[in-house]
Amino acid sequence: MASIDKEQLEHLASLARLELDPASEEKMLADFGKILEHFVELQELPPRAEILRFPQNDPGSKKVQLRDDANDLPDHFNEPEKIIAQFPETEGRYNRIPPVFE
């Protein structure tokens, strides 16, 4: 388990120009211990390159399939005139809306 001792804490406090009372020292020692434990856990993880080895991230992979969104669009998306014709007020090819602020 990674830990920091009182001497190291006092050295860090002097570098940061902090004056610690005994209660604060104990709390900081416990906090630093928890932080260092997290770093030990992170060191045990595989490197980032190994984590990201999925077929979709491999440009040479033949398994990558992209979906074809163009076929999923409703017909009225291809005919904007029908949408414009249904709007209450139009100006040319644009829809007119009332002002938000007057």
C-alpha cells in the first residue's frame, strides 16, 4: 500500500508554506494515503492502447459496418416545399415566426 509519512508531509507543508496542527496532519496523512492508493490502482490498469482495441477503432478491420441513415428518412424530408406549404406564414422559401422580443 502506498503511503506518505509524517516527515514527507511536513516537507510538503513547508514547500506550500502551510502550518498544520496535529489534527490536520492526521487528516492529511489519511487523505494522501487514499489518493496514493488510487494511483496504485491506476498503475495496474492496462495501457490505453490495449483498452482501445475494438474493431470499430481498427481501420484495417473488415467487421466495421456503418448504418445507412439516408434510407430511414421520411419522404417529406426530400420535399421541403410540402413542409413550407403547411406553415402558417411564409416569405419565399422561409418560414416566418413572430418575434420573440418586442
